[in-house]
Amino acid sequence: MNKIKVAFIKFGGLCAGGTERFLHAIAGNLPHDKFIVDYYYCDAAPYIGSNWKHPDTDPDRKKYLESKGVNLIKINVGFKDVRTPHHDWVDTNLWDIFNEDDYDVILSGRAGHPEYPFHMIRKTPLINILTLTAGVDNQKNIFKSIQISNWAGKEWVKQGGDASRLEIIPVIQEMPQPPFNDMRKGLGVEDKFIYGFHQRNSNGIFSEVPLKAYKEVETDETCFILLGGHDNYKIQAKELNLKNFITIPHTGDGEIIHSFLETLDVFAHGRNDGETFGAVFTEAQYHNLPMISHRAKSNGHIEVIGPGGTVFDRNDINGYSNEMKKLKEDKNYYNNKGKLGYDHFSKNYALDSQMNRIINIIEEAKNKEYGL
């Protein structure tokens, strides 16, 4: 049997973001006996028309894909021009290196709108993983548009997305096997009840909610630890005069992330714009952590959290802090939430079942033919 040749193409494709981690999990777990996988990526480049900075290449994510035998192909992009309808890549050598005729199927993680370079790929079947609800593209050779939550899928169809080509597949991640390290001793918090979460360093997603709520429950017996996150959290913690607030530098290293999660008692989350999915919650569930979050513009995380946590209105700081207190003081309630979360993860987000769905979609796409 001839192997299926698959290309992944993603601007900033080796950063540690949630979209990229989803692509990494897929690329890294396609079986070598069936697939040849090329992964095209570039380092982060400046935007024209926006001061937003895309996260840059993370060495740990690169190391992960190399360990999985994925063929990494680096391309150059000088700028991303978001003033143009397709967010064109400026000064790129993509077309000197890439030829769509070399592949059976092409995958990427996208925002939703017709986007460079995919609007120029017209014959090869495309599979889009949509991690934002920022528009619709029903280009003829898009075989499937994969949304990562039911909430996001409904929003996309409302905007005009072709429901016949929609698939709902939650973000998958490859979870490391226990035992995990516990950071408590190294951080000097062995005797604390620890709240916390992890987040990339971006001002746009900073949420004031978790630390405001924590301020209401802080005692000498508690601690809040943040892995990554924007400096605004440090500023807020100082303004709130928090006594036990610890930060750990951002990382894409899965071992460090899961050691951090093993250290927590409660995953106390907040994000300004919300989540179209929220892969961080599946990681928390894997560690039997009860979860708390708040509603925002995007609310895909509510279904991901499921029965293992509680989501409050953004302005309900009192409800959030009361939940923090209840989880600390009511052991039966705490244990039940953790178990419900782990069971929710095992049923809905485990790697094998979701990878089988994606493999089937790729195999089906291979047999489609599209003219120019």
C-alpha cells in the first residue's frame, strides 16, 4: 500500500500555543506505516497593520516533533500583512519549497476566513482545524472544516459555514505517563493549598478574575501559582497585596507543565476572551484537578470543563471565590469534582479515539479529486 503524503502548513507553527499543540499531536501520532508527514513552519514574523506578536518557535515543541519522526521544513516569512483580505505572507520562500502536487492531503490550523496560502491551493484536499470563529471559508477543495467544540461549530454554521463539511473533534494532546514530579518542596509550599493555572504570555488574554477571587480566600495556608502569563498578573498581585503569589516562567516543555499541574490542588483559570475549546482543562482533568473559570466572549470551555468544574459570570467574583473556598474545605466535594473531571477526559478527550477519527478523515480526503 502506498503511503499517504500529508503536509502541515502553519505560520509560527512550532510555538507552544493551543492550536499548534493540536497540530503537533496529530502530526506526531500519524502512524509511520501509513503516512509520510512534512511539517512546514516559520518563526514568528512582524505583522503589518497590527502590533500583535505571534508566539515564536518553542525549542521544546520542535524537539517533540523531531522525536516523533516528523519531517520539519522551515520556511521564511518576512511579514504577515493583516491589512489584506487573506493576511498575505510577505517576503516568503514558501512557493520555492512547497508544491501542492507532492501531497495527497494538506492540514492546517486556521482562524476561519479565506487565508494565505490556502486560497492559492486549489487542487489538493484541505482539512482545516478552526480554533477561532473569525470567519468562514467554503472553498471547493476544503474537504472538512474541523471545529474543536460544539459551541464553536454552531457559531461557525451561523456565520455561513457549510454544515455538510463540518466535523467536531476536540483538541487532543498526548499526555505523559505518571509518575509526575511535584514542585512543592522546591517552591517552599509543602503545607499550602494551591490554586493556579497556566497561560501563554499575552496581554490580550489577561484576566483579572482569578486573582481578584483568590484575594477573598487567601490565608497563610493558601498559595496561587501561575505558570507563564503576562506581567499584568504580577502587577495585579502587587496591587492586591497578595502574600502568597508565585510565578514560573512560560514553557512548552510538557514535563514541566505536568509537574506544575501535579503541584496544584485547584485549576483556577481566567482568560479575557474565553476559549473556543480550552486544552488546558483537559490537562487539568488528567491530573484529577477540580476546575473553575468564568464566561467571556468565547465559551467553548464550558463543555470541556463539563461536570468536573464550575464556570461563573465574569463579574461574579463572589461566586468564584466561594467555589475556591468550598473546594478547600469540603473534601468529599473536592474529590468528587476531580473524579468527574477525569472521567469526562477519559470519555471525550483521550488520544486514541480522536486520532482514529482524524486518520479516517485523512484517508477519505485522499480519494477526493478537485479541479482548478
